[in-house]
Amino acid sequence: MPTFRDYLTDWGMLGKHKQRALERAVGDLPAALDLAAGRLRSPSGASFYTQLLATHAHATWLWGWANEAPLPAHVLRVAGTLRSWGERQNLVEMTSPTVFDEVAEPEALALVSTALTPATGYYRAPAARGDVYVLLYGKIAEEPTCAEDILETIHAFASTFAVDERRAVTSFFHGLGLEVEEDETCVRGVLPSGQVAEVAFEHRRIVAMRERDRMPSRVVPRLARASRAAG
């Protein structure tokens, strides 16, 4: 039976890619969040429909569907849908009312939720006793996907989470709808433009990344990894 870490491996990069596109489009929030109305407005004027995903305090994630605050049902719909999905997959992280950080990191839960839904991304709103996580729905001005942006997403995700990196990259390329080419040491994602995002591995861990197109290849250095959660 797949574990939550498996779903983070398969879907986390796609969620990260959506999140990075949202952050580029609206910049750094704070934003005006009306939780009961299910609306958020950014300083740039962008407006989003919101769904309460969870709250987080004292190293504990509390799913929106388990929140006892008097909130209208329409802002909890997606959280309930994710719970139903988790029940079908037998994932305790998606079906237990609370999840400790040592079991699943808040960002991991938010990224998987973002990837599994049509959400544009998520927003973490500071609150008096912790943070409020909401999923955002709305249109943003997106630039065409390019190989450089894809590789930056891969680096950002792999520097944070301890997963099977080859599996994660392959799943990410498929999730983006790219043509995927593989050999013993590399996985390549071919964009409709003809650009190629190429990732090399040793023992299923990334050792190099480069983008290729009509111009000479450009190597993207792998930066030092940040501290990583235990797998």
C-alpha cells in the first residue's frame, strides 16, 4: 500500500511548481483573507476564492474538516474531498484530524493537497495562535513553462525533502505532460518548444541538471542541499 511519502514523491514537485508560479504572479503576501467568505485579496489586487485546508500550531497540523470553528460548509468542501481521497488510499496523514510535524511536514501536506486539486496554490496566513493554510483558486498571469523553470522547481523541492529523486523527477515530468526519455543515468523531459530538461542521477539521487535547446547546453549547478527531513 502506498504511503504518504510515496505520494509526496509522486506529486510534491508538481505542487511546488504550481506554488512557485503563484508566488511569481502575486509576489510576497501578506494578503487580506476573509476566511468565512472564502476570499483572499493580494496587495497587487489579485483576488482568489479560498478553501480552508488546515491550521497549524505547536508543531501540529489540524485539517480544516476537523476544525470546530463555526465556518460555513462551502469553505471546507475541498478539505473534505481530500479526506475522502485519503480514506480510499488508507492514508492516516490525510484522515487523522491532527498530524504531528514529525509524521508529515506542513509544507509536504500543503504541496500534495495543491497537486491533487485544481488549486492555483496555497497561502499560509499568520494567525494569533499559529498559521492558517488555505488553498487558492483563481487565474494568474503565467509565463510559458521553460526548462530552466522546471529545473529550478526540481532543485527547490529536492533540497527540502528526502525522497527517491529519480522517481520524483520522472513523475513530475509526466505530471507536466512532457515527453519523457530515460536511460540508465538520466531522465529527460522534452517540452513542446523543443527544450529539454535533463537530470542525471547516481543511486537515484540528482548529481547534475542541464537544459538543452537550439543553443549550446547550459549546465545548472546543483547547490548545497538544505537540511532535510527524515524519510
